[in-house]
Amino acid sequence: MNRALTLTAALCAALSAAASATTYPLTLTDDLGRKVTLKAEPKRIVSMLPSTSETLCALAACDKLVGVDDYSDYPAYVTKLPKMGGLYNPNVEAIVARKPDLVLVSKYGKLAEPLTQAGITVIAVNPETYDEVFSKTLLLGKIVNREAQAKALVTSMKREIAKVEILTKTAVNKPTAYFEIDPTPYSIGPNSFMGTLLTKAGARNIIPATMGDFPKVDPEFIVKQNPQLILGVDAATAGARPGWNTITALKTGKVINVPKELNTILGRPGPRLPQALRGLAKLVHPELFK
């Protein structure tokens, strides 16, 4: 009886996977607005974005990677792969030498043109908003014939995110917050994926949507907004800036330099989004995680 049930379950799983298999040739519009056709399932992929490398591995497609950008470092498997340069200093010759049948790039930088001229299929996949993290995960699943895995991953991510949201919704006080991602300084708008995480972590972003997703901000604007919490910079640095010692966050000791590992995860719109949210929520509301 058990053997019959096991065989039935295996058959159902096989039928489900077959039903969601990608049909090639596959034509899609990428994030550069180009129509790109994949003639067959890609077998040799170069990923030029850390979040894309992570997503492919989370979809059980790690073994398709034959090269990654200099900053891809998770999971450990990708650290052993040949490095192909960064966004603004890609090694085109090294990429071509790997003989990829697909290169996944950012919509920023200028990789698409030379690689396309070299006869290589290039697709730009560049999630920037919270919803795009999920839609691009599904797209990558379609591209590499891992649609069932992509749907399961998205479901799992949303379930884990909901667990954190249930906690942070109970917070009595939700502090106004400024999150600095670059000392120039740059911050995060509420509609960016990081801004959405900040809100879900139980904070109120002082950056308005009208300033954009990742705006450069006037330091005097931060002083006027007077946030109750500052993230992404240490107290000594913040306190040395003109007028910042009058900000509530500095007066109450609520200036937190985000730990390096968490900061890295927070900057990657990929499968570790739930982990990033939990880490951020612990900084905003440590009392909820005791």
C-alpha cells in the first residue's frame, strides 16, 4: 500500500513538473526593453549580478553557471567559479571564452551590446522593487526551465516574510527612520525593495516616494525630518555632520551601523529577502525577538 502511494506521489510530481516545463524557443522582453529569443534551455550561463547568481542556485540551477561577476559570493559554490569582472569593468573576453549560451546582466552597464555582437544571447534581469523580486524570480525560473521550483521558492519566501510582518504589526511604536546606503549620502525610497522591507520591519521611512527609489539626499533634509532611528551609519560619523547632533536618533542612542553580512543581504533582491527582513526587524524592534 505504502509503495503504491509512493509511486502515485512520484507520478504526480513528475506530471506537475512536466506540466510547468518551459517551452523553447522562448521569446521575452528583457529589462533593457529588447525582445530576446532563447532557442533552447540554457546549459552554460554567466551571471553578472550577485542576486541573479543566488536566485539560480536557489532554483537548483547552480550547475548551469560557468562564470559569475566579481561580487557573487553566495552560496559557497559560486565562489569557486571563474570571475568575469564587475558592472562597470566586465571582462568581455573572459566571458566569451567561457562559451556561454546565455549571459544574464544588469540593465545598467554596457555589456549587452558587445556580447550580442559576439553572437551570445544576453538577457537583462534587474529587480528593483519589492514585487519585482518575486516576478523576476519566476522569470528566471522560466528562462532556465525551473518554473515549478521558482513558484515553490516564491511561496516559501512570502510565507517567511509574513511571519515577520505578524510580529512587527504588534509593535506599539513605529519609529521614523533614515536608512543610509552610501555616505555621499544615498538612501532608500519607500517603493524600492529595501524601502518596502524597512516598512515591513516596523519603521516609518522619512524619504518620500517623490524622491525616487535610491535618491541622493541633502543632509539638511535629514536634520529637518529629525528621524527617531538612523540605520547604515555609525554614531560618531553621524554626530560629526553639521547639525546632526540635534537629531532625536543621536540624542537617544538610536543610530545603528548595520552589520556587514546583513547589509550585504539587504542589498540583494534575491531569495534571501526573508532573512534580510528578519535581520532588519531585529534592529528596528529588538523587543519583539526576545
